[in-house]
Amino acid sequence: MATIKDVAAAAGVSVATVSRVINNGPKVSDKNRAKVKQVMVDLGYRPNANARALVTQSSPTLGLVFSELTDPFFATLAGGVEKIAREHHRQLLISNGLVSADTERQAIETLLEQRCEALVVHSKALSDDELIAYAEANPAMVLINRHIPQIAHRCVWLDNRAGGEAAGRYLMSLGHQKIACVSSRYHIEDPQLRLEGLQQALAEAGQPLADIAIEHGDPNQTGGEVATQNLLSKNLGATAIVVYNDAMASGVISVLTDNGYRVPEDVSVIGFDDVLLSRYLRPKLTTMRYPIEMMAMEAAEMALSLSSGKSVSDCHKYVPTLVKRDSVLALRG
């Protein structure tokens, strides 16, 4: 296997010159740069990534911390970041945070130990203060799906409260008054803000959401099933259910159907996220679109720009939009 010394000898230049070419350094003529690159191809030489990282204190990698490998939402998030990494010829390194402070901390530290050039971090369990400290120590770190005012210019986030409000207002515009909610059991801001938005919209219309009409579960199909079984046992007579995410909504629809309810004729269901499965459920799911791929791409671009010393804009807020499909129906008078 060829070494950097072999490349230098074959090109008739110093080892230092070869190193500058590898690291895109200055003080190399175009002629020598082209010669070194051709010799590297001829000899099949590949730079040692670890050695290069030691010299530059970074490696051409983009790090991503996210919460759940199997969740379609996070698969879409990772796909958006990966797309930008590929466009910029960066390797993507992924570490799973699992919505746990200890695990999120370890995930960030692991990527920092790998000398990632830039970081996109989805953190729900770490405190604002700790994330601010990480951001101050790592100028190319960007948060996604999290808004911290002190570092707002490095946050790409969604107005979850506005999404909850919009879902509630849409259902009320169709005549629904008995509305229930299936939310996530995790004590993080996303479900809390969506529920607050829904509660605010209903309260302003004079039909506040009763605590008994709210059920919590794991943010997946099984959690949606269990929460819906609990709702049905209360005999609330709800004509519509607002659900934390599309995965839970698929569980909600399954249990309703199994218990003889027609969706949307008897009970309307509205989800959140607009992941791929929402288009293939039966009925197709009405949902609040979370533009996570677009947000992930922006976060990745921001992180790489910051790693190059470039400035970024101040506002990166997104607002959910309603996607009307077949799981919601106007209530007959």
C-alpha cells in the first residue's frame, strides 16, 4: 500500500507539499497540486482519515444526533441531513439519543470525539443550559426541533403550539364539539406545546378540552392503540380525535375500526407530521405537515456554513400546515 512518502517521491515534491494538497492547504502551485493528485490516483493512495483529523482537528464528516432509528419521522430527518452531507462530499456519522439526557450527552460526546466538522443535534432531554454550553464550545453545532432564545440563530424549529391550534380550529370549523386528544407520554416540549395549542383553540371557542378526554401513550402505533382503548372505555362520545403523530394515529384508526367505528363517518382523526405512511393508511390520514426534511436540510447547510466561518440568518422557524385527506369529515347537523 502506497504511503505519503511514496507519493512525494513519485511526484518529486516534499511530504509537506503532499500534505498541503491532501488538506487543501495554500502555498502549492497549480502545477504541483495537479501532479500530486495524479500520482495519488496512479498509486492508489488514500489519505489516512484519522491522521488527517489529528492535523486539522476535524474530519470531513457531518454528525447527527437524533432520537429513534425506527421512527419514520427520524428516518426522514436523517435522509434530509444525509442529502446535504452527500452534496458537500461529507461522511455522515449518526448517534442515537433515545430521548434520555445521559444518552443524548453521550451521543454528542461521541461525535465530538470523532472530530466531526459540524453537528446537527436533535435533543429533547438535555437542558437549555447544557445545550447552550455545547453550542458555545462548538461553533458549528445546530439544533433541530428545539428553540432556545439565547442561541436562536442556531436553532431550526417548528411552532408546535400553532399546529395544535390549527388542528383544533379545523375540526371546530366542521362542527365538531366533542373532541378528544391522544398525546405522547414523553415529558418533552413537542406534545406539551401541541396539546396547549389545541386547548387554547378550544377554550377560545367556549368548548374547553376536559382532562378526561386526554390520553397519553408511547409515540408509536402501539401507544395509539392503548390510548384509544382507554378513551373508548370512558364512553365520551367524541366525534373527533387529535393525535400527537401519524404513527399513533394509525393505532387509533386500527382500534376504532376493530370496535365498529367508521373513520371518518363516526369519528374523525387528525394526525401530525405527514410521514409517508399517512398517505397509505385507509382512510388516508388528514394531518398537520411537519416539513422535517426541509428543516433537516437547512440545519445541515447551516452547520456546514458555520464550520467554514460563514454567518447564518437569525430566523429559522417553521409553521405546520394542514394536509386534508380522508380521515376527517364535517359533522352533520
